[in-house]
Amino acid sequence: MNPGVADPGVAGVGAFISPGRDLAKALDRVALADRLGFDAAYATHIAGRDSLTVLMAYAGATQRIRLGTGVVPIFSRTPATMAQTAATIDEFSGGRMVLGLGVSHRVTVENWHGAKIDKLVTQMREYLGAVRAILRGDEPPDSERFPTKFGFMGYEARGELPIYVAALSPNMIRLAGEVADGVMLWLCCPSYIRETVIPALREGLERSGRSPDGFDVVAAVPIALTDDPESARATFRQDLIPYASLPFYRAMLESSGFGEEIAAFDAGMAAGDVEEAKAGLSDRMLGELAGIGAKDEVHGAVRRYQDAGVISPCVGGLPRTDFDAGLTTVAELI
């Protein structure tokens, strides 16, 4: 049993599988994860393909694996459209859908969707409440930010469809514990999960009078099964540039004990030297976040997250490494 949050039974090791530049390859990969016994496959929603549409394709390529968004921004769809789309995927997949929701970041919300993040915890609470009501076939509660009178009609409601909330800050983590079925974590190292996430989740669950039984804790675990760990770490540093530049992630990483790394990154960027900025993201930081190297390093990373209280560690591959081989290796832990 993991400390603080009880095992929901159906959860286990999952994977983040996004199409990247090759949707056909992603379909093969999610089918591989399905055969290997992974519990869930999550698709990210960034500057690529629409994650919910991708999940419909994944549903057609798999038999048993749970399928989720990891995560879709709430400002990309109205609550009614989000509920309709998620319910359709859930029906087509035979009840395998997990709806992961996030507020995203101001640069994305404002530039892509013309919306505003102001009180992000309140916005998430109201949006999730509307989606949950629609999925149950109920009229949504009154909402200043997301007003809708949509009642679920046309086919059977999907009231049991799980909704997870992406969270970095203690306030959003508490909200996830209060109103959601799970929390989704990205770039949260095991020590942050143990010392910040799990206590905040307990508080949220207590607010709603709920038991931790059945509540899922999903955390991304970057991995690279490789005999060239230095190259893989260089790739990881490159991938971390946008995250080290975003306020929500910066605050979380500083709270995780990586303040010196963020300061060194800032100094390099201020000097116009991207290589210096990347070098500021230390091996220590990368080593706490990821499993890079031989099988023991990959297995050890998954176990570190489990020991910190994660119910569902979900591995994600680094570019230019053999993620299929990594999945096969991680499957040994299932």
C-alpha cells in the first residue's frame, strides 16, 4: 500500500503515448502497451493533434487498456462539448475513457483560445462541476465563467466516467482531492509528491468527506532505456526548456529544491546562451525526475514514484530513444 492514498484496484503502471510526428507509429505503440498489460495510455494535448480525437483512434486499435487525456485544456472546449466528446469515446471504447483536465498556461490560453486565466482553481472547480453534471444527465450548476443549461440527452449518460485534474500547486492539488477522481502530475519529482502532493490530497479528500480508496494518483515518469545516457540527458534538457520558462512549473520546481537550477537556467537565457541555460539543469535534477540508462535505472525510477505515493506511475519516452524497448522493460514490473 502506498502512503497516504489507497490503491484503487484497477490502477497500475501506465504510459504517455502521444503521436508526435507519426500517428501510425503511435497506434502501433498503444497496441503494444495494450498487449504488454499496461493499465492506461494517456495522450498529451499540446501543439500537435487533438488529444480526444487521438483517443478515438487509440480505442479502435486496442482491446482493454484505459485511454485518457493527459491533459486537455478546459478552455479548448465548452463544458457541453467536452462532455459530449468524452462520453462518445467512453461509449465506443466500452467504458475505458479517463478525462484528464487542466487549466494549461496563460500563453496558450490567451494566444490559442482568446480566454483568460484569472482564478484558476475556481475556474477548474466550475468547469469540472458542469462536465460532471452533464455526464450524469443532470442540469449543470450555476456558473459565472462557464454558464450552460445543457442537459445530457440522446443516449445513456456516462456518470461513472472518471475525471482527473492536472495539478502542480497545493491549492489545485487540494481541489483535485475534493472534487475529482484522480490527480495528474507532470515534472513532479518523488520528494515533491511525498512532501507536498500527498498531504494536500489528504486535505482535499477530508474536505469532501471522501475516503482515499479509489482515488488515483498519476505521475509522469520520463524514461530512456539506453546505453548512451549522456545523449538522452541532453535530449531531456532540451525538452525541459519550455517548462523551465513557464511560471506554474517554475514555482513547483523551485519548491522541489531546484531553485539553483532555475536560477542557472535564467542566467543562461538572460545571456542569450541556450546551451548554458540547459547546462544549468543539473544531472541531479534530471536523475530525480527520470529513469535514464540501463534496465535498473528505468525500473528504479518507476519504483521511486510508487514509494512516494503514486498509484499509477506512467512512463513517457524521450525523443530519439527506443520507447518501445522501454515499454517492454517496464512491463516486467506489471
